[in-house]
Amino acid sequence: MTAEERQEFVAFKEAKQKKEAEAKRKADREAYTALVDETIETVMPRLMNISDEIARRKTEAAEAFRGALEMKAELFGVKDDQRSHTFTNSEGTKR
């Protein structure tokens, strides 16, 4: 093999390796995208159900404390637009 042939062979080999690396990178990206899509389809419905349940429970809690909030407004002059309240039990162990 002449030096020129050797140089051509090395260049061919490098080009082939580069092309293979690009193909692998593309395949890996496609696999990643498929994995993300599959994971989202599995996880998101559960998270949405949990989120809906939390929203329902927060509404229930707000309704349960409505009387306390009205009394608090009368006693302490709390504004109607106040959006955050903290309630603690007498022992101070639960908020």
C-alpha cells in the first residue's frame, strides 16, 4: 500500500467512523424522545389525578374554615382580600 493509498484509507476510515457516530447519536436522541414520551404518558395522568385531589381537599378545607375566617375578620379586622391564613391548634402541635 502506497503512502497515498494509506492516507486515503485513513481518511475513509475516519469518515466512516464519523458517520457511524452521527447515526448512533441520532438513534440515541430518537430513543430518548420515545422514552420521554412514554414516561409522560405513564406519569402525567397520575400526577393530574393527585393535583385534582389536592385542589378538592383545599376547597374542602377552605369551606370547613369559613366560619373561623368570618369570626377572624370580625375580631381582628382581617381584610376580605387576604388570601393566606394560618391556624394552629391550642397545643401548637398542628397547623
